[in-house]
Amino acid sequence: MKLIKRLFNFYIDASIHVALSVFCLLEITALLLNVSINQNLAFFIFFGTIACYNFIKYGVEAKKYVLVANKYHKSIQLVSVVALIIAGYFASFLNIEVWYGIAVLLVFIAFYALPVLPNARNLRSFGGLKIFMVAIVWAGTTVILPVLSSDMHVITWDVWIESFQRFIIVLVLLVPFEIRDLAFDAPELHTLPQKFGVSNTKTVASLCVLVLFFSTFLKEEVTKLDSIAKGILFLALGVLMYFTRRVQSKYFASFWIEAIPIFWLGIVYVLVALT
């Protein structure tokens, strides 16, 4: 039992869980926009997410990332290096349009993780800004990149709407993390719950969920699959906001919240089978 728990914690701490969630959002894009996902891109994003997230979590300060004394963190470091090598291999097969998109996203990631201003270590130091940066990167990674890698190539109006919706989804999913971290975040971070309070932040997130659902009908082609899938997600995120508390169980955010894209993909698969 202890071994299973250790493996489970490693699965979460090494960012494998979040990488699986990103991969699932990629597959959802393929189903909702009816595009074919380039498998090289899919593997690049999965392994690249592991390496990137672990660097942001553990390696913003290079010395702490290279000179690791803790055995547990050494294991995470090894996974990150292997993931980076594999991601690099699959990246070599991507077309030039995808590389343009990756370059733009890397700029956002660099601004997020690395020192860019004299009075702040990085843009993560601006708590109210960091979740928007994360949402932009997730939206670009799971919507724009797969479209650029497909036969479609063109970013249509429906693709922009889907990107906007993905941005909102990630914003809402980040709210429980922001509320959980109230106990640890320094006051000068000015995160959304710090500035507006827990109740107001949850209210704004709930309004975002409404925008998410109704923006579906702004698309030029509204499919039955898309409207039902977004409707189910609308209800799930609404319930999520209701149950989000300042004091959370250990795995509420780190596992269950990050698992929502995984469960959502399962639901979309069922809807595809039924329709």
C-alpha cells in the first residue's frame, strides 16, 4: 500500500498527471474541431509538458535544478531529462507552421518562468497575472498547435472561439489552486483571491463558466457533439466552484481538478459513440 501511494505521489509530483490532462485536451480538440492530430505533436506535447512543468516547479533557480541533493527530486529530475530528450526527438518531425506557434508559446513560458523585470523574479511574482499566462499557453498548446499541424493549417473563426473557450476552462480550473494557496502566498503577490476574496473569485469563475457555454453558439458551425460536451463541462465546472474551499483535501486540486480534462475526454468519447 505504501508503494502504491509513493508511486501515486510521484505520478503527480513529476507532472505526469498534468501532462496526461494536456494530452486529453489535445484529443478533445481533434474531436470537436474534426481535425487529425499529428502523433509527433501529441508525443512532443505530452513529454514536453512533463519537462516544462517540472522546470517551472523545481528549477526556476538553475542551481536548485542542477545540483539536487534530495533523492526524490533526483528521480523527478531524471524523468524530466528523459522527457525532454523524447520531446526533442518528436519535435524534429514537426512542420514549420507548428514551430512558429511553439516559438510564440516559448516566449510566454520564458516570461512566466524567467526574470524579466528588475523588481520581480519573473511574471509568476505577479499572482493576478500568472493564471492568465498559464491559460494562454494551454489554449495555444491544445488548440492552435494541433490545428497548425493538421491539414487545416488555417486558424478559422471557430478555432479562435475554441481557443477562447479553452482559455476560460484553464482559468476556471486554476481557481481552486489559487484559493488553496492563500495560506502560503505572500501578500504582495496580489492573487485573485487575495484581491477580491474567495467568494467573489468563485462568483467571477462561475460567470466565466456561463461565458464558456454560451460562446459555443458563436461558432459558425455548432455541432451537437460540441454543444452537449460543453454543456456537460458547464455543469461540472459549476459543481467544482461550489465545492471549492479554502481548506482542501490533499488531492482535491493536484489530482481531481487536474483530472477533469481526462474525465471530459471520456465523456466526449461516449458522446461520439452515441452520435
